[in-house]
Amino acid sequence: MNIIANVYRGGAVESSHSGHVAVVDVEGRLRYFYGDPYRMTYGRSVMKPIQAIPVITTGTAERFALDEADLALCCGSHSGDPRHRARVYDMLRRAGQKEAVLQCGTHVPRDTESYHRLIREQKPLTPVYSNCSGKHAGMVATAVHMGEDLATYHLLDHPVQRRILDMVAEMTRYPRKRISIGVDGCSVPAHRLPLFHLAWAYARLAAPRSISPGYVREAAVRIANAMTAQPEMVAGRGRYCTDLMEAFGGRIIGKLGAEAVYCVADREWGLGIAVKIEDGAERVLYTVVNEVLRQLRIGTDGALDRLAKYTAPDVKNMSGKAVGQIQADFMLRLAERKR
Amino acid sequence: MNIIANVYRGGAVESSHSGHVAVVDVEGRLRYFYGDPYRMTYGRSVMKPIQAIPVITTGTAERFALDEADLALCCGSHSGDPRHRARVYDMLRRAGQKEAVLQCGTHVPRDTESYHRLIREQKPLTPVYSNCSGKHAGMVATAVHMGEDLATYHLLDHPVQRRILDMVAEMTRYPRKRISIGVDGCSVPAHRLPLFHLAWAYARLAAPRSISPGYVREAAVRIANAMTAQPEMVAGRGRYCTDLMEAFGGRIIGKLGAEAVYCVADREWGLGIAVKIEDGAERVLYTVVNEVLRQLRIGTDGALDRLAKYTAPDVKNMSGKAVGQIQADFMLRLAERKR
């Protein structure tokens, strides 16, 4: 079953979640795992830091003066709070574009206050509220800079998406022709590949010395630095990605993907970690990531204490009382070295 | 793994869900199953029809002139739409009580229009919006009728909950002392017992001839009739329980429980069905129930056609386009007869 976390009510398991973990070093060695470390996995938004690299390598970031906060937002699944939205508008303005160019669609944002304001003012949700609007603003800016079609930047055959697919293959070290493609929630290509290769890409983000050519390596370093310098742009206040990167003060890069994927880059040890909850349940994902870090002794000297609210969160009833708990329940296995 | 349903993106599985099914007849014989039909399971709101029986057996329904719609609402996990709320208020008024007596807490209701109206008018969510407020109104009315304490009607030691625990043991044919108790989302006791026994209780609801004494049998028949006569009170417009009971025109009683439990009573064949998705994901539950019915050839002559939107629902992206699909993927197994 590969049970990775249980949801308790009272003293008894009510529901349980299976999952998979791959811990990979920069040389592409599997170091630890749980479940199936090669599970074929749509990376979803854990791909955003990779999708953002061409924003730099094409010269787009320089052309439109994108700073660290802008680049972090290109890598982010943001909460749609006023700062996120203002920055997306500003990136579009610098690229000479308006919100209507965004092909991401929209959804109820995590920032409840912003959503309630819309309802009170009887205004519709618009694409800027999509958690992916920063990524899309980066794609639009790239197409503008490169003189490419703006109406189709989200489609697989467009140069924006072709550059990204090349970069995914390069960063994950997985053959481009073996990457299968679906359509993501925000209408761009979603890349499916083994969990191991998602972890490897994050190991390379953690220890970019292995990335070549040099201008790609430098872009990857800028992306990594932008995310740890501006963690609120990657998610939002009170959310795991933001809290994780703040707690580790630059050591760790963390990114959520839909359907409960999570990737971590540990810049101190040069490790990449990828987690997939089999059923796609985000509710146990952060508890599992915290437990992976604990078992690897990453942050056990203090940083994980600052993430304690994610370690074994209460299940609460509708009166706000604790009636159960979410608990991680797995042990990483040491991978055997190939001879 | 007991995979019961897969979530596809493009042509590939993105996430998968495990689960369990028990199909039991009124004599308590397991007829078909999938996964572990004895999985220990908190019934959550599938217990509501059983929890409502004492509203009748105590004379409360007669005292306060509760009609079929009221009784269906006592069994319901309603959407919090204006009709549901008005009826809860009216039940409380007849029992001489006000909303503040309800101990269910509250949550965002499924009826988005009602919720948005609250936000526009800057009013708080109150207990009547809880999907359990009908059940709680029935419990309060029972305590009033019996002259019992009103502040503690939700606690395990209160006579209201003691009568319910007796009725759960009686209807499920599971020893009262082996039922373990948690606290439900709405603060009343949550009963945990084997999935098989949840199915058996629904078989008895489907074919009440096996229930004794006669006044309990008559109450069970009234509950079953109320639910099929007033399916909108059991859930709400556009929801599975309501659509299922309408599609079958009185043959089928169906009830959702939190953490992805579902029970069905088939009054034609005298069968009870209980389903639990291991990870608690409601998103695949109705697809699985439809597939159980199809494999049992219940409704294959037409009723299931009217539930087609639940059979293999699209996964849509944020622009509303289909990018995947949810599919049931299991075969019920015939249980061996005990010799």
C-alpha cells in the first residue's frame, strides 16, 4: 500500500494516504526512497522554476528589468493577494501588454480577503487571480521580447513552450522524447516523467555546478536566489512554501505542485527531494515533506521547529475543536549503490 | 493497492484512489465485495438515517408535527440553501428553540449563492448553514420532547446520544461495546465499525421486515419513505444523493458521509451497499457508486443514464476545457457462501 500518512479521528485511523519519495544527489544517484521513486508523475507547478529559466536565458528579464521578486513570482503558485496581483500587472505593463493576454484562466484565489472583496463589489474573477498568473506573465514577456505570437504562447508548438520542454529535458536529465505531455490547469503543457528525475532537477538547482552551458547555470542560480530571497512571491503568507524557505534562510528551495507533488532543493548537501501523494491530497503533503526532512536530518537543529504547525496538524471539527490529527507514517529506505 | 478509481490527465494516470466496497443482503450475507469489506470505518453522515429513527420512536415527530420533508432534513447533509435553512428554523420554532441552541458549529455551505449573499451583506456564517443543522434540529427537538438537558445534547453520555448508539448497534447488528467513538465534524459522536455492518444496516433499511420491535420497524420505514419522497432535503439541487434518489423514483436510498463514505439501500432487491474511499476523496466517490450499481445491474435499464454526469466526469482546466477524466477501475468479487 505504501501508506505514507494517516488521518486520525480520536485514536483511530479514519483515512490513509499512499505516497512516493525520491531523494537524489547531483550526480543522479538515488540516495533514499519510499514507495516507487520512479513513479511517472506530472510535475505540475514544481516545474515552474525550470519554466522560468528561459525568461532569463532569452534576455527577457534584462529587457524588462525583472527583479528578484518578479522572477520569484514567475516560479510561484501565488495566493492572489494584492501584492501578487499588482506585480503581475506591472510585469505585463513593462512588456506592453494587458491582463486579457493571459491564457491561464482563473479560479478562487487562496487569499480569501481578496476573494470576498470581489464578491462584495460584484466583480468577476479574472486571470490575474490565477495562482499561475506570474508564470504566464513571464511567458508573455518572453514572447514579446522574442517577437513571437502572443495568442498561442501556451500551446506546445509555440517557441515559448518548446524552449521550456528543452529546459525540462536538460534540467531533469530525462530524454525529451520520453516526456509525455498533458494540459495543465492553466492551459500550458504539463510534463510527465519519473519522480526520480524531478528530484534530480532539484538537486541540480541546489548544486548548479553540474549545469552547462554557463548561461543556463547562471540563470538557474538567479532563479534559486530569487525564490529564497522572495519566498512570499512563491506562495503567500502562512503557506508552506513561503514558511519553509523563510525557516531555512536560503538553504532550502521548496515548491508545491497540484495533485500533491512537492520538490525540495537542499543547497547545503546538494540534494533534491521529490514527493508525490498517490491520490493527490495536499492535506498530508507538508506533513510528509517535514518528515522526509526530519529523517534526513535537514533542519533538525532548529528550522523544522519553525515549521511545527505542519508536522502533525490537528483535524478540527466545525466548532474549531481538535478531534483528530494528521500523522506521517513511513520510513525512508536507503538506496543500494550501483556497483 | 485496491485501486478503485483513477484520475487521468491526457491519456495518463495522474493520481489514483484505493477503496473498499461491501454488498450485503438483509440476512447479513456478504454478496459482493472489493478491497476489505470489513475495513473499520467511521460512518459519519451515512449514520444520519439511523440517528433520525429515535426522532420518531420517542414521539418527537408526532409532538412537533414533523412531516416527510422535516424527517428527510434530519437525515440530510444539506447544501444550506434558503429552503433548508427556513425548514431548520421552523423545526426549532416548533420545538420552542432558537438557532443558538445548535451545537453543530458551522462551515461554508455548498450553496454558493447563499454564501455570497452573506459576504455581500457582511454577515457571519451561523450554525443553520452547517450541513448537519437538520440532524441537530431533530436532536434538539427530541431533547425538548423528552425533557432532557439542552446544552449537552451532543455529548456521548446524553440520553439523545445513548438512544442513537443503541439504534446504531441494533440497525448495524454490530455489538454496541465494539463500536468505537470519535467526535464528528458537527461535534456529536461518530461511530466506527466495519464497512460490512454499514452495508447491513442499509440492507435492513431497504427491507425492514427484519427489524423488530414493530415500532422501530415502522420508524425505519417512515425514514426511508421520507428520504425518497424529499430527496432535495437530503442533499440539494445538483448533488448526487438527490439526483440518485430522483433517478430511481423510490427504489434507492443513498447517503453520503464525510471522508468519502457512501451507503445505498436497494429496496427492490433488499441489498445494502457501503463504499469507502481509503483516502477520503469525495471526487471519485460517485463515479465508484455508479460503477457498483452498474456491475450489480441496478439501474442499467435507464436510471443510471440519468446519472451519466457522475459516471466518468471530466477533469477541467481553469479555462473550463476538459484535460482529463475520472474513471472507476475495479471489479466487484463474488463472495463465497459460508457452508
